[in-house]
Amino acid sequence: MQVHILGVGAIGTLLAGHIRSLMATREAIRAVRASPLTKMPMLPKVSIAPSLRRHLPRPEESGVTLLLRERLRAQSPNKPVYGSIVTVERDGAKMQTSGYTVEFASSATSAPARVIVSEPSGDAHVAKDYDSQAPIECIIVTTKADSTLSALRRFVHRITPATTIVLVQNGMGVLESILDNFWRDPSDRPNFILASVTHGCFLKHPLHTVHAAFGAMHFAILPNISSGSEAFERSILRQAESSASYNLDAIPQTPNTESLRKTVAVLLSMPLDVHWEPIRQFQLRALRKVIVNACINPTTALVDCRNGALFGQSTSMELFASLCEEASQVLQARARDARAHSQANETDIAMLSSLPMEDLLTQTDVDGMPLLDASLRPASMLREVERVIQSTAPNWSSMHQDVMARRASTEIDYINGYLSELGRNYGIPTPINDTLVSLVKLKTQRRSGELVSP
């Protein structure tokens, strides 16, 4: 299975390096077994549970393709084999991997991608037998939320119902946008895995990421009417938080789910504290994260400070309390609406291509009335915001980095904008989220040069 990485920034480089390291280790073990005289190269030790190993793609059929923009190559004229080596640095130690396939494509033209394949030694040559238009088996998307739709558009013609797409982004609403634009019919859509990463990384150079803070990775499989998702959802609900206990056999063995099973095995085999969890549990995690980000990201971007500068400040805490209150109100309205819609037409709900929010946000009281999950109530969320500020005190938020880097846009529409849009849909005012969206956009325009003083 060829794993494609779209969005090779700090997190994309981290994942690419570890996936390629996993594949290289298995290739080396296979070579030693085939010829005992073969010298085993120095590679990171990777412990893979037997329950995962048999589901991994075969070493001889495995690879990692980096999907890069042509302009990145133009910016590195002194690196003719750009992309042949990926570096992941942790506590001063560097893990360097090679053997990548690199596709250079221009977003401005429809010309075929320029392809380079590097050997395990790091040497590279132009591929003669690589089809850059072949169907994609697995694609991990780590682009910014506001860039995902345009970035993925170039590859839609290569994505089939047998493809697995892993979405790794901040914010909410990206999936809905993708489905609405490309796969409105649930029966035609590919497999989707939603992932959240809390590892702290930054790019030292292109394709050289510094793994500054060790976190975790959580993911869930989006329910799909053709993947038998109910079976494996029940399976993982019964399992402990240990990769050794995951039952990948619960994923049906069909042509359209083969890449899904292999992708799950690859993700769980990475030494990045990876956890597979039920979709409801993941969605609650994602909603908590979007509310935390709605507090910290725009505030640090506007005030120009590190996360820790907000801790203990009465002004920022009052602002965050109001943001949490707005978020709780709109999510409760969404949950009640989804529950009512589910009771009215359960057959249609089962066919929806969007997430079943009635299963994700609500619990039921003794009278059968839906209640917002306790973790999404204002007081709980404010405590979570304070906890994250403390634990990430030295960090610059991603939105602050985007504004300082003069990016033309930020992820504000998928964070505070997502909550504002829900408020408009249900007639609930969200004045503070609305204001932050406008202020961040104004600052972004000012920094990027789009807003010019007369």
C-alpha cells in the first residue's frame, strides 16, 4: 500500500518519517530473513503487536509518497533531490529516513506531476514506471483546515470508494465541506478516518520537523454504510486502551475496506501513543478541542503573545467564560435538533453522510430528554481551557504563527466561525465569536498586505 501525505508541514513530516521508518524496518527484517548474510541497518526499534503485524501491508508493496508543490522545489535549487530525506528531530537526536516517492505538482496548471523516487540510500532518480494518475489507496491530509478543500481537489479523480482518507486538522466543518463538494452520495464516498494530534512540532527546515513535545494521537473511523462500521464500533467499545487488544478483524475484508484495515494497522503501529476510539468519543474530543482553540488561538493572535500569558488574567478568563457559554448554547441546540430529527426519520439518518450528532453530543435523562454531554458544559470547558493554557504555556498558537507568517488566511472559519455558523442556523446570538472572527480576519488582511491604509 502506498501512503500519500498531503500537507507536509510539521505534523505531516512527523507522520511521514514514522510511517517510512516502520516500513523500512520491516523491509530490512524481510531482507535479513531472505539472506542471513545481509547486514541489518541501524534503524529505530519498533515493537509491533502480533494482532497488528498481520494486517500491515507487505513490505515489498509498501511506500510513502510526499505530495509537494512545485514551488517548494524551485525554492531549493541547491537540493536537486529535494524530498529524498525526511528528518524527525527529538531531544537533539535525528531520525532520518529515505526511500520516498515525491510528486511535485503546480496548483496553477494542470500539467502532470513531476515525480522523483529516492532509493533507501538517499540517491534519487526520475521514475519511469510510476503512474502519477493511478488510484490512491491511502492519503493522509494534514493541510490547514482553510486549505484542505483546494489541496484535495487536485486528487479527487484518483480517489475511489476503496481509498482511505485520514483527516488531521484543527477545527470543525472540514469533513462536511469535503463531502458536500465531492461525495454527496454516501455510497460513492471513500473511507474516512478522523484524527487529532496533540504532539508539539515545528519545522526547522522543509521536511525537517522538531518533535518538541510528546503528546498523543487519537482517531476514529467515520461510519459508512458500506464498511460495516457498526461491527467494529461495538468491537472497540469492548476493548481496553491498548493497541495489542484492537480487533482489526472486525473491519470487513472487502475490496473497498482493505486499505482501511491496513491504514488502521499502520497508524496503530507508530510509536506516537496512538489510540483508536469510537466515533462518539472522538467527536466529543474534537468538540472540546475546537472550543479550547476558539478561546486560545484568536486571543493569542490578536494580543501577540504565547499561550501562557493568558493564564490567570481576569480579562482573558471573562472572555473565555463567555465563549464557552456561547459554544454550549449552540451545541445544545444542535443536539436537540439532531435528536428530534433522528426520532422523526431514523432511516434517513442512517443514510446521512454527516456525523450522527444525536449519538455524539447527547445523553438522556430519566424523562428521555436530551442533555448536552457534561464535558461540553460551560464550567467544564472553562476548566479545560485553563488546563490547556497551563500545559502549553511556552507555545505560540498555530493561528498566531499563521498571522505572524503573513498567511492570507487562517483557520478561524473552522473554529470560531464554525460556532458562529451553528448559532445562525439555530437563531442563537454568538456576538463574541462573531467579533473574534472579524478581528482575526482584519488582522490577517493587515499583516498580509491586503488591507492598506489610504
